[in-house]
Amino acid sequence: MVSMSSLHSLTAEIHGGMLTLAFACIVAVAASQVIVAYKKWFPGALVDLATKVRGYAEATGYVAAVGGLIGMFLSTYTGMYAWPLEDLLVPEDVRNKITLTVFSMALWS
């Protein structure tokens, strides 16, 4: 049987990685939009590449953002059952992690 602390570590890494990927895709889409909007100042090959990147990065960003949010909820759920309540609310660094997770959920939702 897999322990809840192991599942919590796994889901915490998954949501962190997926939300980072989503942010990178947002930046790539924004850069591609600028290149396509000012295409007369950029080489044609770069404009074609920006068009392709924009299509793939946008779809990847949506999937990563949704997966990151689902992973964040799973991480919160497994974290609640991995440790006793006293271990969650007493240490200051754990409270900071919980606050950061709640802020991330509000930001990405």
C-alpha cells in the first residue's frame, strides 16, 4: 500500500511542474502573438514558426493549467490525510506552504 505522504509528495511535484509549464506556455503564446502581429518586421520563417508555436503552446498551456489545478486539489487532499492536524498548523514553514497553495489556487482558478 502506498502511504499518503508519498502520494502528497507526488501530487505536490505534479502540480508545481504543470503550473510552471502553463506559465511558460503563456509566455510563449504572448511572444508568438507579438511576432505575428508585427510580422512585417520579422523574417518569414520566424513568423511561420511563431504561428506553429502559438497553436501548440496554447493547447499545452490549457492542459497544463487544468492538470495543475487538479493536481493542486489532490495535493491538498492528500496533505490533509498525510499528517496529523497538529503537524500542519504548528510549524510556521508548513503554514507558509499552505498559504502559498491557497494563493496559487485563487490565482489560477
